[in-house]
Amino acid sequence: MKVSIKKSVLENMLLNIQPYLEKKDLSQITSHVFLSTEDQHFVLKATDYEIGLTYHTPEIKIASFGDATANGKKLLDIVKSLKDDEIILETINDYLYIKQNSSKFKLPMLIPSDFPPFPTIENKPKFNINSATLVQFNTKK
């Protein structure tokens, strides 16, 4: 996988997904986020086996498709330290590389296929809601 994404988009996704990560045992796959490219979208997932969250965004440039995992907290810390510019995420030999200009970081990956599957929602009622509207609604209470 090799993708280019705006820092603000990735940082926002990672910030919102933090509550869904395993915090006690950092060696578990559930302390990692699952990153994927699907149908010209970037997908980010997190779960602690009880609850989970999936983010999809089309705001990405895909050079090559694939899957990856990375420790969610460490990835967020790295992204926060970078400048407000494009970030390149690339997988090479079981590592996720995070690059921006002359900055380069490397995080070990766990096997992406070990990430717990999310339940399917086929044939179930759906609704779409703008996340900004939801946040505004929650802050008015």
C-alpha cells in the first residue's frame, strides 16, 4: 500500500478512533488501527472487540492498493508531530513508513489479516448523517 493524504484529514480520523483501541496490552492487534484502500477510498478501522469504528474518506491519492496495521497511539503521535502538509503512508516488508518531506518514521505492523472482522450490515436499515451535524447537535445539550 502506498497513499498520500492530508495531515489534517489523517489526524482527525486518528483522533476520533482512539477511544476504540485497546489500551492495556499494546502487543494485541486491537491496539492497532487497520488501514486499507478500497474502491478509491481510504479506510481506517479500530476495535477493542466490544465496540469499533470504521472511517472512509475519498480525500486520498492512491499509488498502490493494500492493507496495513499500526499502533494507533504511536501513529497519532507521529502525525501530530508533522507539519500541515501531505503525508505518505507506505508498507514495506512488514513496516508502515510515514513520510513527509525529509521526515521519515517506521512502525512495525502486525499481520493485517489478523485484524478482527467487523460485522456485516447487509440487509439492515441504514441512514447517513453528516458528522459535523452530529457533533453540533451533541454540543448544544
